[in-house]
Amino acid sequence: MDTVVESPPVNHIERKPRVGLAWQILIGLVIGVATGLVLNHFPQMRDATISGLLQPAGDIFIKLIKMIVVPIVFTSMVVGIAGVGDGKSFGRIGLKTLVYFEVITTIAILLGLILGNVLQPGVGTDMSQLGHADISRYQQVTQQVQGHHGLMTLVLGVIPDNILASMAKGDLLPVIFFSVLFGLGLQSVPEEFRKPVIAMLKGVAEAMFKVTNMVMRYAPIGVCALIAVTVASFGFGSLLPLLKLVAVTYLAIVLFVLVVLGITARLFGFRIFTLLRVIKDELIIAFSTCSSATVLPQLMKKMEDYGVPKSITTFVVPTGYTFNLDGASIYLGIGTLFVAQLYGIHLGWQEQMVLVLTMVVTSKGAAGVPGFMFVILLATLASAGLPLEGLAFIAGVDRVMDMGRTALNVVGNALAPLVIARWERQYDAEKGRAYLASLDA
């Protein structure tokens, strides 16, 4: 008699649980740090590995993100604004957004100056122990940045000569300006013409968010490569002479999140730790890449899922990338005082108040790309008459502090749409609770 062997039912086969994106990125982060440490101890192979493998692998991720940011911002903003209903409502949202950004960033600058005066990170630093990095590439663009100090010059920079050229260059501020005008214009178009345009732009926006999901699959590799380049380039040994500056910078970042943003969140009915849990993936990516632009599409989508209307999310989040740079604002105060203290130059409170006004304007010219804040700080030092050479001592480890600054910028830009939505009484609390419940499931 033949023996019949029965196959087990298909539904009994157990599926292995998938590793979430946050864990994938965290694993990539750990591997990148380990790789960087190894390369830092073998300088003979470090340069070739960085230039031939790691830097290109990291640049691929940055370029992929830049590729999708402008289409998502344009289509989402136009659809959001056209759906507000009237220009008066949008004008009120815009005014509240700018007022909120101005108040928060000014507090950030003041906090940086207060901690810089109290903890004095530059006092007692032995300049002979500091490494001296080349800042000539930053100085070349300092004059250009200084030219943007004036309010009217800033306004002129918002208006594009050619919107397609601005889109090609990835200049978000002109793109936002044009998107606002186009969205307001679309509101006044007869419904028979308006509906097809909105439907098409909605389709493009949804398709671009699908593309974003594809791009994010590469995020762990990009994060691994970029953090490896950072660790391999500076090592941890070069941090020791500037450990006090790094510690003061991160202390200011933590205090700002827990105290300033924490109190702001509570005033509007939110919890800062809940928000941090919602955007944990974006924080890891921004921290590793030193670029807040890498998480802009995901941040807009998450805040909308969290209960913020699309009309608010699509305006507030992209605008925050130019006007709500909390981490950069904190660093302006600390970095300026560090250089002054390094050279034994005393800055009185009157001079520091003038610096605050200067920083309030210059910080609005910063972009969500790596290293640009260093140029803004260089321009601020020049306007204060402080030695620009002082930044050459911290240029080598600026990226270490940039990681924390960028993460703080992301937290600030995530909280902003929640605040504005609650301020406008348009926040969908039921949708927000359902989204939080889905995270716990």
C-alpha cells in the first residue's frame, strides 16, 4: 500500500514580521557609525572609500528627495489653498503662521544667547589645541548672504523671475509664493474649469507621495552612508577640545524642545512626547542626513493624518522650512558668542540686542540643506565685526551640531501646523486620536 504524505495547510505557514522603517534606519545608523569609526582609524583607505562609495551613496538619497520635494510642495499647496474657500480665510492662516514663526524663532535666538552668556562655551578654550579647517568656500558666498539682510531684498528674493527656473533650482520660497498665487487664482475660476485642474493636481500629488514611499526604501542605505562619512571625517577625538560647545548646543536643543515647544504644545492641547513618537522616523533621517528637506513630504502627510486640514499642512510645513528654523536660530546665538569669547571680545547686552535683530532677518535666508547655516553664521559674524577666522576652528565639527539643529527644525515644523490648526479651530481631534491608535496597533 502506498503511503500518502499530506502537505501542511498553506494558512499554517507563519510569516516573518517585517522590520519597520524606523528600525531599518536605526540599523543603518549603527552600521554607518561603526563603518565611520573603522575608516577613521585607517586613513589610507578612508578618502578612497568616502569619495568612491559612501559620499555618492549618500548623495543619491539627497538627490532623490530633492527630486520629489518641489512637485509635492507645488501640487499640495495649490490643492490645499484652492480648497480653503476664500482668500480672506487663507490670509488669516498665513498671518497667524508668520506671527507664530517669528515669536518662536526669536525665543530660540534669545535662548541661545542666554545659554551662551551663562555657560560661556568659548571661555578657557585653548586655541592651540583646535583644528583649523578651510572656510574659504563659505567665505565666497558670505557677501551674497549679507546682501539678503535687508527686508526689501528678502521680499524681492521671494518673487521669482521665472518660476520654472526656481523649480529647477529647488528654491522653495519662490515656489511657495507662486503656489499661493496660483491657488488663490484657481479659487476664482469657474467651477467647470477649476474642478479638472484640482483633480489633476490631486492625482499628481498622490502619485508623488507613492514615489516618496519608493524613495524611502533607500533611506536606510542613504543614512548609513552619510553618517559613515561624518564619523570617518571628524572622528570623536576632534570633539574633545570643543566638547563644551557641542554640549551647550545640545543642551539648548533639549531645553527648547522640552520647555519652549513642550509648553507651546500643552497650551494648544498637545503633548510634545506624543509628537516625537509620531515623527520618530523623520527625526532619525533628518538627524543622520543633516537635511530637513529629506523629510518634508512625509512630515506633510503625517500631520494631515494626525488631524490637520490639508489646506493648513500644505502651507505651514513648507513655509516653516524658510521661516521656522528653531535649531538654526539657537545656534546663531551660541556660535556668535563662542567666537567672541574665543578671542576675548566682550559683547554688551545692547550689542547683543542688535545681533538679535540681525539674526531674526538672516535666519530667514537659511535653507533646509546641509551646511547653509554655517554660511549664515559667517555673515552674522561679519555684520558684528567679529573675526571670521574663529569659525575655522569649529568648521570641522559643525556637522555634529548640525545634526541636532536639523532634528530640532523638524520638531518645530511638525508642531507648527498643529498649533495653527487648533488656533483656527480646524483641528480634527477624532482623526488625530484614530491615527495615534493606529500607531499603537
